[in-house]
Amino acid sequence: MQLNFKEIFTAFMILFAVIDIIGNIPIVIDLRKKVGHIQSGKASIIAGVIMVIFLFVGKSLLSLIGIDVNSFAVAGAFVIFFIALEMVLGITLYKDDEHSAVTASVFPLAFPLMAGPGTLTTLLSLRAEFAIENIIVAVISNVVVIYIVLKTSSKIERLIGANGINIIRKIFGVILLAIAVKLFAHNIKALLM
């Protein structure tokens, strides 16, 4: 097992941008107001477990239905592209707001907010380019960041302010657009060869 810190950092930043936990602080705060206490640890761990399981089982699942990782990565590039557009343009293409007080820590926090379709697609796209141990370290690092942000979301909102959160969200949106283009170009090349 050879850890590559460049791969870990790149995978961490890609996942951090897709999960967009900082940009989701307003949603987290709104959820807290509606349902009361949110179990930050439980939400973080469940999101991490979903991501790691999909990292291992996702490829087999795709093989079972006859789709290769490069095709999935190209499709994932489109999903990431649209997530980035949402972030940059401040629009909502898809949002499911149904939730109850009993399951708020799991749904919608752990899934689909943190370990949603965009994140899962990104994981398989990353798997096409990076070593699996580096992706796992990046996932665990993101889970730690998610936990810290969930625990301190009220303080972060007061510190950064609504404008600060919007600026961060737009910056990560532009980074995500560039990542989507790179994923598309890399994997479409592999499909055409």
C-alpha cells in the first residue's frame, strides 16, 4: 500500500467541492431549526460508510449491469457539471426537501446531502484515476471535516456570514466545473481508444 499525498489531496479537494458542506451550512441550520438536535457524529459516520461501501461495490454493481467505469465517469462528469452550475449560478436543478425529525441525521443529511448521487458518481470517477487507498484517506478526511462543520455550523455561519458562504460556494463551483471538464476529457479519450 503506497499512499500518494498528491492523489489524496486532489481526491480530498474534489470530494470537498462535490459534498459542499460549507455551502450546505444554510440547509444544516434550517434543518436544526425545524427538527431540533442533529446527531453530527451519526450523520458523518453514515455518510462515510455509504461512500466507502459504494467505492468498493459500485464498480461490481456497474459490471453486473454491463457498464464500464469510464462510461460511468463520463456520466459522472455531466452530474458534477450540473452540480457546479447550481453552485456558480445559484440555481436549484434538483432538491428533495421531504424530511422528518426522526430521520434528519440520516436523511437528508447523510444521504443525499453529503453522500448523494454527485458524491457517489465522483467516487467511481476518482477510482478510474486514483489508487483506492488514497481515495479512502480522502473520504475519511472529508468525514472528519463534515463532522467538524456540522458541530460548529452556527459559529461558522456567524463568522463567515451569508455573503462569505455564497462566495466560497461559487469558488468551489468554478473548481468543480474545471474538474468535470477534466474528468470528461480523460475518460472520453479512454472510451474512444
